[in-house]
Amino acid sequence: MKLETEDIHIGNAMEFVARAAAAIRAGDAIVDFSSVRRCDSAAVAFALECLRCAHAAGVALRFVALPADLLSLARLYGVEELLPLADPAPPRP
């Protein structure tokens, strides 16, 4: 599933959760963030909810092109290791 938005934030995260859950239940194993330029902590919650949905559906989910903001927040919250990346993680500063 490609996220067709430049922003994931508290105001639209639940909309993307519903779309992603449906895609994951249909067998989609990739969530592509390449269009996302800005995000807040709701994006971390979105990613974790995608993982929960994938686990329930028996899908080995992978994330592509996670934005730097999301990775930074995931590091801050101590959940970076939970995010299965399909591409290599960017080098740490």
C-alpha cells in the first residue's frame, strides 16, 4: 500500500489506519511511505497499528521509505527496532 499523502498527523492517521488494515487483510505486505514528507507521533502509532493488523492477519509486513521524522520519533519512544524496514535504515548521525 502506498500512502498517498505528504502528511500523517493526528487529524488523518485513523483514516490511513482503516485503509492500511483493509490492504493488509487483503495480503498487502508493504506500506510505502515515499510520498510522506511530514509526520508527528500519530505516524508512529499508525505504523505500530499496521504491525498489529499484520500480525493478526499472518502477514509479514515491511515498511518502505520511512521519513526521517518518523524514524526519529520511533527512536525517541524506543520502538525503532519494532519497525520492519524493507530498505536499509539511514545511517545514524
